[in-house]
Amino acid sequence: MNDPLSRIRIVLSRTSHPGNIGAAARAMKTMGLTRLYLVSPKHLPEEQATAMASGADDVLTAAIVVDTLEEALQGTVLAVAMTARRRDLSAPIAWVRDAAAEAVAATGQGEVAIVFGNETAGLSNQETDLCQRLAMISANSEYSSLNLAAAVQVACYELRLAGLDVGAPPPVHEAGLPASHDEIEGLIGHIEAAAIKSGFLDPAQPKRLIPRVRRLFARAQPEKEEVAILRGLLSSLMDTRYWPK
Amino acid sequence: MNDPLSRIRIVLSRTSHPGNIGAAARAMKTMGLTRLYLVSPKHLPEEQATAMASGADDVLTAAIVVDTLEEALQGTVLAVAMTARRRDLSAPIAWVRDAAAEAVAATGQGEVAIVFGNETAGLSNQETDLCQRLAMISANSEYSSLNLAAAVQVACYELRLAGLDVGAPPPVHEAGLPASHDEIEGLIGHIEAAAIKSGFLDPAQPKRLIPRVRRLFARAQPEKEEVAILRGLLSSLMDTRYWPK
């Protein structure tokens, strides 16, 4: 319930290429955002946009098309203008990660908009003046022009992480059962016996060999089945009667 | 000097659409990455790739094309496989932000690779088996398929932020030097040879034995010296002439 991302509008202003609108819709949907606003796009979403949306046509179909940025921002409590460059009339510029955190927090008060300008010209000063924040994606100063959909992808990614409580651990690893302490000790004993039997380890002068091996397996946290595989291999190697001729 | 991003390879395996290669090159360059490897792309970069690269043609021109993922990973100390889904033989999966931090830290030891699979099929199990880490971009569970270039954009964005962050040296790990990709592959090859020589592994019916071993050592991140110890032990066990009577 109460998904902050459902109160965030992605606003694309004066987009030239329908393909970019479709790709932006896809980028949004992968990150769990669905509310797309289009401010007088050069072409309304059409075949090419749908192709690039690639399964995110629902976002495209539900997009709200308006004539002016004012209309797209009606009812919002915060609008963040994305910019690829510093501006003359420089309001302070936030990094997109910080802006995303602020945007998600502001959804507690109401609707929020993240605004992207035209592919070539970006946002006009009149447009950024309608926004309360400016935000940038950190980029190579010698080549800072992200594709529009790529910028939407990064911004939505940051919104998603800010919106989820990302303390949560990464996807659980449905691995096998971890080997017990005794099983790991059994493996290390087996390695030691093999090392002595083969002459690799002189029990009178053991050096640090077995402690090193123990440290390796402590770090590896082997599973039961992995211990079984290694012990099976050691048994085979130690009993030459069964070696193929 | 000493830019960690200059020691990171972006590896695209079996990419179908040249346009995606171009868009990925652009995504890389905006984030300050330049080293692109292409593993048997369906089509070599061509007109469409160049169009999508849009000013990042230098990255495209300098791309290294190889036949196999092994070749692309030669000489790396860490390879991170990007995956959009959980996997059966699940090595633990990290979020891309954490994986990026680890990747940047590992550039202190040598070259690092971030590996992306085919647009439709992703990476094969054989391909992920060659990598020491799996990483995911957090995404909408009902629609998680980022466009390839969009995934490259997000990963490179996280690498950039992690790389800019690295004023301080990576956490010191008072251990020995980590084994390289090639050294770990050498160890696994040695284990396989020992398993075959002793009759433990039937090469005609290999099952999942070696992939399991590979996964164990990917997790263990062995040090050079540990690899040397295990290989020394295997050599002794395989050559009974030297066994004490």
C-alpha cells in the first residue's frame, strides 16, 4: 500500500522522437513508475513509440498529453527539472540521487513531477522556472549527453531505490544447505591426510599449510554437497586401485 | 591519473542488435567508461550502431571483438555477471550498487569486467560460471526487462559514482593477493584433470561436477598462495611416484 512511486509523474516536454517516448515508457515501467505526461510532443505516440515501449504499451496508452508544462505540473507539491548542464540563472543543482530522495519524501505531501526537456535543447529557462528544484546526473564532463530514455532510466532507478526501503537484503540465494562445522573439519582432516599420504606435507614440519586451507574454506562457506564432492575426489585420488589404467 | 574506470571492461556477449551496441557505447562514454568488449556479436558494429552511438564512435571503433567470453575475461581479477533473474545454481546475487563498489575496489588489484548477455536470453549458465559475481538491477518484478543499453547505463552510472567516491584506498584486506581469473581457471582445470585421472569424473558424463566446483571457488575468492597450495597438493596426489612408501 501507499506506494510513493504511484504519486510521481514523469513529464517529457517537447520530445522530438516518438521512439524516445516509447523507450522512456519502458524505462519507467521497469522501475515501477507508470504515470507519464507528455507536453506537446512533436509527434503523438505512434507505431515507433509502441515498438520501443516493448511491453510497456500500457504506460504509453495511459499517458496524459497536454499543451504546456503548467498543465502537467498542476496539483504537484514539488517539481524537479532534470538538466544536463549548469545554468546561468543557477538555482542550486542537486545530484539526482539526492533529488530522488527528496521527491520520494515529498510524495507524503502530494504529487511530485520529474521533468525532462527536449532531446537537443533540454528544458528552457521558462520551463525550469516552473520547477522548484534542478537536478543533474553525474556525467563525463567531455561527453555528458545521455540519451533521453537513458536519463529517464537513471532517474527512475534512483526513484525506485529511494522509494523501496533498500535496507532489504538482495534476493535470497536458494543455494544448497551449508556444510556444518563438523563437515568442514572432516574435509580439512581429509585434505591433511591426503597431503601427508602424497608426501606434499611433512607432518614433522607442517608449516602453515593446513591453517591456510582452513582459512580458505572458512571464507568459502561450502555447502554440504560441495564438501561431499571434494571428499569424493580426495578418496579417489588416495586410492589408486580404482584409477583407470 | 589512476582512474579506476579505465580498468573496467564492459563486455557484451552475443548481442543481437547493432543499435544496442551503439547505444551501450554512448551510455558508457557518458559515464566515463571506454573499454568495450564484444563477444561474438550477431552483427559487427555498422551503420546503425554508429548512429545510436551518437558521438561515442570512438568507443565503438576501439571495441575489442572476440569469439568467447573466456577471451574477454583474460587477465581480469574480477568478473561480474549482470542478470535480470534469479538462477538455479544460485551464487549469491548482489545489487548492482554494491557490485559496482566492489568492482571499483578490485581495480586496485587489476582489470575488472562487467558482463551483459544477449537481449533475449541473457547470459547462459556457462557464461555466468566464468564470473565470480552475479549482480542485479532492482526492478519491477512484473516487468523487469530493461533494454540492454539501459542496463549498461545504470551499471556504468553506479560504477561512475563508486569510482568518484574512491578517494580513499579500498578497504584493506590484510590477506595475500587475490588469484587472477586465469589462475582460478588453472586450478579448476587441474581439479578436472585430477578427477578424470582418478576415475572420479567420467568425461563422457560430467554432470554438474565442475560447475559446482567453479561456483565454490568463485565464492571463496582464493588468494594466489592458496591456489598454489591446492595445485601443489593435486600434483602430488596425481603423481604416485613420489608418494612415501
